[in-house]
Amino acid sequence: MSSGNESTPSQATVETTGTSPAKMKEYPEPLASHEDVVRDLSLFWDTLRRFHSILATKFM
């Protein structure tokens, strides 16, 4: 449930650390609505894989 006081930014940043200075990455725009992802298991897995592909992170 949502209280109405919560706000979800359309884009946020992720900080990656290492030996070099931190690099900032932006989250992509949503690939599907929350309602659609919750309703459809295939869409959930597809958007999860695409999310990791866009961010160049490892999908396990």
C-alpha cells in the first residue's frame, strides 16, 4: 500500500566505487508499470533482465 506521502523519483543515481573516483549512473526510465510487472510473470523476468543489461550489471 502507498500512503500518498511517498514519492518515487523517475530517475535516481547509483554510485559505483573502486580504486578510481566514484562514477555515477542514472537508473533508466521504467520499462513497464509496477501493476503490469506484478500481474505478469513473463514481463517481470523480461524487465529484470533488460534492467541488468541496460546497467551492464550481472543478472544471476
